[in-house]
Amino acid sequence: MENMKKVAVLGGGSWATAIAKILLNNVPTINWYMRRQDQIDEFIRNSKNPSYLTATKFDVTRINFTSDINEVVKQSDILILAIPSPFLKMHLKKLRRKIHKKIVVSAIKGMVPDENMVISDYLHIKYDLPLENVGILAGPCHAEEVAFERLSYLTIGSIDRERARELSEYIETPYVKTSVSDDIYGLEYSSVMKNIYAIAAGICHGLKYGDNFQAVLLSNASQEMAHFCNAVSPIHRDVNESAYLGDLLVTGYSKFSRNRQFGNMIGKGYSVKTAQLEMEMIAEGYYGTDCIHQLNEKFKVNMPICDAVYNILYQHESPTLEIKKLAEKLA
């Protein structure tokens, strides 16, 4: 690859680990920021992430690990954020270095809680990062399937399509196909909302609703998602493309979907807090539900599925009654 830039992964979870695996197909070395030094030390000893995708071995001589976020920013041209959205502010507060000249790619499928901002806007407003330097990584791509090198598809978003194509060279592998898009807001909002709909699908599964209802639920969810994206960012987009509909389907149906798993527990009678405690990973849809609900107070899009999930998670309404009411509204 000509004019190769130094690329870094920020985050220590399963998606960060999958992205690191992808990148090492295309670049000789990567920089990798993880918060915990003990996780780094164990990773180096065993050549694998001790907590996530543990069957995936790495050549650690090709990885420059650090627990110092300022060091990774200093040493890198491209920063790929794969930190769960609820913790992003905490990590970025440690920044003492400017990032406005970096290319920052969000692989975060969530919004910044309390700010009710998608990641691109948060970086642009809070850190003076020009929008043309923002990239979005979206699409139906579970970390677990990347670990097994099963064929996957990712979309790289940027308002500068040439920048998106440049970034795709770091992501494209024999098992990861890429496409590009200039619809950064559509990609981000749909990535947030598909997690909410996966929680809904999980709740319905836990309540013993069958595949017929799930199909109706997710087809309505696709329309609901399109209406909201068009209200927030009124540009032409085809929500039937894989970055939108594909991501919705895989998150709604897959056994690897933590949001579906979270919803399934709620449907089976777990409290929200108990389900969160038993989950080994963050269900970003929990936070996204509140963010989208608050944002929609401005746009007032009719979103009965999102409203039902909000009522269950935040208003403590009965899942049985909420889904029964929701079923009457679906077509």
C-alpha cells in the first residue's frame, strides 16, 4: 500500500480485537491502546486477548501496545475508535493532544450518553475534528465471525468518498468485503437504532413470540429506522443496502448479538439491572434507546417500536403488555 499511514486501534473489547485482526492483513504493524496494563501484559504473554476472541492468536511483535491514550495519538495518523459508547467520554477526557489533524474512524455503534450525539458530531463539536476527517465503520459484521474469517461486509463512511476509499484499503481482506458511502449520519443513526430493534426482537423471543412475528417486527423496524434517518438527515439513501438493513437483520437474529441476548433476558423476566449484571459485554442499545427517545422529542417521528423498548427499559412497563400493545400497531 502506497503512502501507508500509521494506524491505531483504541479499545480492548471483541470488536477492537476483530478490527486489529483485519488491519494486520494489510499493514506491517499497528498501535493499540487498551486502558488496563494487566490486560496488555497478559495479551503479550499469551499472544491473544485474555478476555475476548480468545481463540484468535496474534503476532504480538507487530503490535505496539500502550495504556496511554496520548501516546497512541502521538504515534498514529489514523485512530479507529472501538470503545463502547458509554465509556468514550471517560477515555477521551484523558486526551492532552490535539486530534484535529488526525483521521478518526468511529467503529462505535452507539451514541454518547448524556450528550445525545452521534460520534461524528461529538468529535467535531468537542474536539474540533473536521467532518472530512471523520470516518464511520458500519455494516453487518460480528466480531466472532471475523475471528473465524467468515465472509463479512463493511461499509466505510466519509463525506469525502476518496477518503472513504483510502480507508477501505486498510479494511479490505479476503474475508472482509468493503463498500463506501458519504452518508455518515444515516450510517451512524441506523447503527444505533438496529441495536434498539435487536433488544425488541430479543424481548419478543423471550416472550415466546415466533418467527412470523419477528419478521413483521423487523420489517416495520426497517421502515421506522428509515423515517427517523430521513428526518434527522434528509438526503437520498437506500435503507435496503447491507449497511442499514443487513446490519439490522444480523443484529436482530444472530446468536452473537448481545443486544438480542439482553432483550431475551428482559422478555424472560429479568430486571434491567440483573440482565446488565449477567451480560459479559455492553448492550449499547440500552443507552441508545434513551438517546434516540430524547432526540425524537425534537423530530417527533412515529416510532412505536423504539417507544415500546423505551417504556420497558426506562419506564419499567410490563414487557408482556407493551409488546401486546405494539403488536396491534404493526402491519
